[in-house]
Amino acid sequence: MGYRHLKESYHPTTPLTPEQLAEYSQKAETQTEAVLDIYKRHPYNSLSPEDIHFIMGGNILITSVRRAITDLYKAGELIRTGTTQGSHERSIYTYQIAGV
């Protein structure tokens, strides 16, 4: 694990078996690591959740990208750098790897 883990990455909203919770938690952890890796590969770029979603090829739900970014931000791995216009014509935050 490459970041300071604060809590579970997966946030269940429906009843799950222990096996499902373990599987989904691992998948969320893997997604979070992938998002962090993108920020590490682009340390001087301010990237939005939509940017990350695009870089990942859309093979992950945008809500999962947002969850991963929120977890990384709360863990101190990312900093907010400003806002940009999102695809739905609303302001969205941009983030950068912390400590650069």
C-alpha cells in the first residue's frame, strides 16, 4: 500500500456477505492505488476526477475515481489546486500530488 490508509476504501451501501465485502474492498484499494500512481506520474499537473477517468480509459466508474481521490485527499496524499469546468458545466476541484 503506497498511501496512509485512513479507513476502508470501499463504502458499502447495501448488505454484503463477508466475502463480497473483502472482494469489493480489495478492488477499491486497487483502484485507489491506480489513481495515486497517475498523480505520481504527473506530479506537476493539476488533474480533475474527469481527467483521471479519461486517463484510465473509462474502465472504472467515475464515482470510484471520485471516491479514490477523496480518500487520497483525506489521507494527505493529494492537495487541492483549484477548480475547472466539468463536463456538466459545473466547477469541479483539481488535485495534485502532495509535497511537490
